[in-house]
Amino acid sequence: MLVLALALLLGLAAFLAAAALTVAVMAALAATGWAPAAVGVSVVAFQLLALLVAVASRFLRRRKAAVVLIASGVLLAVVELALPLGRAFPTTPQDVTALWTLGAILASAALPTLLVVIVAGSVRGLLGPPPSEAPRWRLLRIEAGGALLGLVASVLLASFAGADSLRNLWEVGAYVLAAAAVVAGVFEVRSRRGDVGTETPPDPRPISKALRLDSLFLALAPAALLLGVLAYAAPLVPSVPFLWGLALLTYLAGWLVASSPGVRRLLHRPAFLVLPVTTLVVVGMLAVKPDWPLWELLLPQLLNLLVASIVCADVLAERRARSNDPGAITLLVAAGAAAGGVLVVFVAPHLFTSFAEYPVAIALVALARRAPEGDEHAAFSPGMDVALPLGLGLLLFFFSRGLNRWATTYSSGDLDVVTDLVFVLGALLALSVRRWPVRFGVAVTVVVLVVSLPLGAQLPVLFANRSFFAVDRVTADPVAGAHTLLSDGVVFGEQNTRKNPMAILGYESRSGPAGQIFATPAARNAQRVAVLGLRTGSLACYGSESQTWSFDERDPAIVSAAEDPELFTFLRDCPPSATVRLGMERQSLARAPDHSFGVIVVRAGNGPQPDPRLYTSEAMKLYVSKLAPGGVLSFDVTLGALDLQQHVADAALTAGATCYARQDLEPSVPRLLAGVFPSSWIACSHGSPDSLGQIPSDPRWHRLGEHALDAWTDGHIDVAGAMRLGALP
């Protein structure tokens, strides 16, 4: 009976540990403006905590485990009372970095989460060394299943009920776990069972260095792939809990399969055979870049992650089962997973100015593929397994360069055909050696390198930088004389440096909705204008010399590009006096005097990554409090996969504002040739609609219906319900 109770306690601890991860992610997203990188940093923080517990659990024995269980239960209750998980997040600094986010997550979530994980480790210590393999694997299944259920429940709660409901679930569970831990520890202390180690005695023959390194690599590769998938999805979809939770579930599902010997033996060989296909499909998508809907882009990545997790976790689980020191394998798994996360989240952004870590992670997984035991192709031959695919890769490289030259010289630059041919040939070469795991891994690595090489004439890159928020670059078109700002591959704006450099192009053109907003009496008479989101700074050209403009921008790379006159001259040459403040836009605006701005412009967060906290009831009340009497509140909601119009109107109603929207999604051909981009804007007035001028009577604008009860709040943001799942990235 006691064993059953301890097993249930172990499952509850695993459930709460997964829920704690979701709470930490939601808190990090709120503090960083829903920056996608916050999800990866949160995962790495928990990987580091798991590594710490894996090290500590090597020294736990039964009697010590009982004392630790009691102490951790008491401390968990005290900590949750004094420092609730996710509620004590530090104030966001001006320049947000991955290291600051990691420190903030650890400061606000490490202690309660660590205590929960220590409870789980102590319970494993109390259960002692099982007399056979079957009970050991049952415990692993309970722990893995609890973590999976905890992640599912917490992600669904965060997606549809909000972060506040999720934290309430955690608090109730934490107190229940604390009480159960104390009771279980007291029962164990009063028992007379001997002091036995948590694991079976170690094999006197040490695990070889080669096996240790290989086990470390097998844990590193799928962890790096998980973070790589999140990096791949960052420019495509907002950081919706359902989507990043699905990636985590897919990763954990592989470990759940590995915790069951029967299922593991059943699925390992099919996964081993399928992995080459899923790998090459993903490589092909990276090379060809198809214009598919979001789900069609993401599903192959998730399938490849699932298969890779099964393949790697199965091998590690088999090694753990056969080892007389399974704790050593567990420690290596925790260290490898943490190393993979650190490499992708902290090291890669300093090495690459693109999301190159994802192709690297795909190659690592291909190299981590291990043949089933007894397979005739498992033997390693340096000449055949390394030299042969490298030689074929060299031929593929010369073939791609030859095709590239032919396409640019004789085929009017039809580079899509070149890309397709190079990938198909590379995929065929890799598939031809799929039965030899090492040979296939090297072949995939070579194919990834070749298809990643640029084809055709590339526009000169004047500026490239990767911040915590995005990959930003400025390109130059020597023919048209245009400088273009891109964030995560999405055009943010451009300037014609030769012909009429003061012309407002892109989403803010004078013939579009933005032009009408700044032609209103409120905009013309405004003394001060606030813009949340800098981009190129072209909006400043709507101002006059008598006005003062302030731009708030979270991305330091965007600030550097817009303020550099060698790239864009709007801030220097446009009439109004303009200042740029680095920091979270809403936080910066809160420090401004009340009723001081005649116009407030809110951009859709970080390009394709909208910040939903800019569109909550609390945000709208802040905007209205900073708006001068008769002022105009406007929103550029063009970019991203969220349909924000209705949510803006609902939140605006709670602040007493009325909103109108115009979608200029199909500009005429002459306007497109003149540099006008499709755009979607919202204009709101607080009080009389007279401040909007002709907008309410213009048939191109329509009033948005309001439903105050459906408005987002800071504690309840249903981002999943606003997603356009069929939209193109």
C-alpha cells in the first residue's frame, strides 16, 4: 500500500514539474513581450534544474531520502506562501537578453520547481532498488506519464483559461504535494527498513569514455532539435501555448515510449527506418521554402522530432536497462539535454545571424541514429562511412555551382529549378546509404551544407544582427536604390535613397489607411505623438516641425538600423523632433505624463510575432490615460498570424473608445509599383468621433463591433482563438 502511495506521489510530482514549466514560460512571455526566445530559455532553465537534481540524487540513500522528503515538503509550502511561482518576475530591463531571461526565470521559479523535483527524487530513493526490471520501468512510466499529463493539462489551461487559472492550479497542487511529502517522509522515518542506495550497486567496471560521450550525444541531439523546431516556428507563428506545448509533448512522447520496454522494442526499428525519410523531408522544406499554410509547415517538423526522440531515447533506455549503474546513464542524459539546450539558445545566436541552429540540429540527429543491435550495417568504417559521403557531397557541391552558373547565365535566373534539382539529387544520395547509420548521418550533413549555400545574385546586406527578439537585416537594391529592413525575413519597411528619400512607403503610405489617420484634425493639431514600434522611423515624415515625436522599441537591432543614416535617414531628415527609447513599449509609455499625446500608434509587436499584451483591457486603459482630449489611438495590425481587429475593439470598449478599421489588402498595380504594401489599420477615438475627421463616413472604413466580456486581460489572453491557422507565414 505504501509503495502504491509513493508511486502516486511520484506521478503528482512529475505532473507539477511539467505544470511549473508552463507557468514559467507564461511568466517569461509576459515579461519579454511574448518573444519566442523566452520559450527556449525556459526549457533550458528546467533542463539545468533537472541536471542539478540528477547530480544530487546520486548521493541520496533511503534514510536520507526520507529526511529530504520531509524537509522539501515543508519548504515547498513555505516558499509557495512567501514567493509564489511565476508571480515575482523581476522588472523587465531596457535591453532584454537571453541571460537576463534565464536569471529571471531561475529567480522566480527555480526554488519551488527545484523542491518539487527534489520530492520526486526523494520518492525514487524511498522506493529503493527494485528487485527486477519490471517495477523499475513501471516507475519510469509513472513519472513520464505524469509529466506528459501535467504538460497537457497546463498547456490547455494556459491556452483557454489564462495564466491566472494555471497559477491557481499550480498553487493547489503544490500544497497537496507538500502535505503528501511530509506524511510519506514521516511514515518512512518511523519504519525500520535498512539504509539502501537508490540504485543497484555500480558495476566495478567503469563505463567507457566512448560510451559516456555517445550517450551524452544521444541526449544532446534531440534536445537541440526540440529547441531548433521552436526557433524554426518563431518567424511563422506567435508563441501560442498550444503550439510550443505541442513541440514539448512531441519531444516527451519519445521518452514515454522509451520507458516501456515492450513498446520500445516494438517501435524502435520502425522509427529507425522512418527517420531518414522524415529528416530529408524537413531538409527539403528548408531548401525549397514552400508557401504552405502554417499547419502544413509545422507538422513535418513535429513528426521528425517525434521519430528522432524515439530513436535516441530508445537507445539510451536500453543502455540504462543493461547497466549496473543506471544512475550514471540518467546523469549523462540530463547533462546531454542541458548541453543541447545551451548550445541552441545561448551559443548559436552569437555564432549565426540566422536560424542556422535548426539545420545543424537536424544534422546532429541524423548522426545520432544508431542501428538496432545485431544489424549487419552497424560496424564503422572510416573510409566508407566518412570519405564516401564526403566525396559524394563534393560532387554535389560542384554540380550545384554549375547549375547555379547556368541558371544565372542562360535561364534568366530560374533558381527554384536549381534548388529543386540539387536537393533531389542530394536526397537520393543520402537515401542510397540509409542502411549505414554513420554514412547516412554524414551524407545528410553534407546535403544540409550544400543546400544552405546561396544561389544567384544576392542583394548586398548592409546590416545584420540577431537580438533576443528577432534576426534583423537591411539589404540594398543597387538598381532601384532602395534600402529594405527585414525582421525574421518579414519586410518592415523601406526607403528609396535616390528618388524622393522622404517618401513614405510600405505599410504607412499616404494613400493607405495610415495616410488618412495622419490627415485627421487630431493628428495635424497634435503637439506630441507616441509610436510603439520604431521600424524604419518613416512615420515621422507625417509630422511637422512644431511636433515632438517619441518612438519606443524593444529590439536594439531595429534601433541601431533606424538611427544609422547610412541605412535610413527618416529620423534625421523628417521635420519633427524625434527621440527613440529602447525598452518594452508598453512599459516605456507608462512612464510618460498622462493626457500628453495627440496621437498614439501601436504597431503589432515584433513583426510576425505580435505581443498580445499590447491589446488587453489594461493596455487600452493605459493608452487612453496617455491620450490628450480629442486624440486618436491607432493600431497597425497588418503583420502576423493573429486576427487582432475584434480583440482591439473589445479591449477598447472597456476603456471607452470606439474603433474603425480599414483593410487595404489589394492595392492597385500603380500603387504597388510605387512601393505601397497591403496594410490593415484601426483608428479609435475616446469620446467624440469628430477627432477621426472623415474616417467614420468613409465607406472604406467600417466600425468594429464590441463585446467587452470577450476582451483580453493581462491574465487571460486567448491567443489560440485569434490565430489564422491557414495563413501563410
